[in-house]
Amino acid sequence: MAVTPWTLLDTAAVPGGEGNLRLMRRGSEFSIMAGATSLMNSRMSGSEEALASLSWERIAHKKKPHMLIGGLGMGFTLRAAEAILPADARITVAELVPAVVAWARGPMAEVFGDSLADPRLTIVEADVGSLLNTPGRYDAILLDVDNGPEGLTRDANDVLYTSRGLRRAYTALTSGGVLAVWSSHPSDPFTKRLASAGFAVEEVKVRARGAKGGERHHIWLGRKP
């Protein structure tokens, strides 16, 4: 049986001169790659969706919740958030690479559907770290940036996971808010940094394909008292 080859649809430079992203397609399957690393794949959405649902479970008592999502990717976390957040919620998505937003509106429009037209949504083409300067602004901050604290393909992302970056996220949350961090692998040092920054830490293992299985991914949930 012949295997359908991957086709390169587009290449985009990461701002700051830190490499390129490649948008690949094979039949109905899409992949966004950095070098030889697949950052996301359209057939593996379970853990990204869990990032939204697990966060919402912990802030469902909030009125007019404001959720910040770091990284648009293929929109799995965004669409999961739109499906469960109330009508008066606000969702801000920070995406560093403008081409990723263009891909969502163009080649991957079939994957995104009408999610980008949601009136609750604001997309900001910027580093998510630049949106953490206002105290008490968000009820939930979801970071699906790179491959997690120890899977970096962009050096500048490291700042998000340092003690200083975590303290900034802590300050940007409302009381009772939650910081949720997706990762391809667990990290004991990161767990300790979260706790040192003041968060009450939970760790959850989730399947890449949700109920269909797949490899295990890791989500940290840090709650601000």
C-alpha cells in the first residue's frame, strides 16, 4: 500500500531570527515542524484540548472569565475553550509567528472552522510574555509554547519557564486564577519552580489523542491562592 508523502505548504521565520517553522500536509493531515521536531499535528489534539478543559474546571466559579492562551498552533486549545466558556467570557490568544495566524485563515481553514470568528476572541500577534505586565488581568493563563519547559526550540521561550517568568504569570492572574502549562515531558525542576513562585501545583498526565490513546503528555496546573 503506497504511503502518501508529506508536502511542504509554507515556511515561516520565527521572529528574532530563531529558526523557521514549516507547514506540512499529507492528505487531510497537517503538521507544523521546527527542524526535525513536530511541534503539533492535526491528528493529535487530546492533550491540547485538555489544557482548556482542566483550566476551566478550576475557574468555573469566575464571572466574566478572561483566559489567555499562549500559542495558537492548530487551534485545538482555542476551540475547546470556546466550546465550554460562557458567552460573557473573553479569550485572548497570543501568537508570536504571524504566519501561523495566516495559516489558520488559509491552508488550515478546514481545521479551524469558524473558531476565529468567535466574538469573544482577540488574537494578538506577539510573544505571550509581553501580555503578562498587568496585575490581576487574567483568570487563566494557558501556555502551549514550544514543547514545554525542557523541550525548547526557541531560546527566548525559556524566560516563560524561569522563576522570574512564573512570578510574572502569578502577578498577572486574579486571586484563585490558574496557570496551565502543556509539556511533552514531565520536569521535576519545573514543578519545584512553580511551587516556589507561590502556586499550589497539580500535575496531570493526558493522552495525545484523548480517548483514542497515543503518547502521554504532561500538564501542570498552578493555582494562585
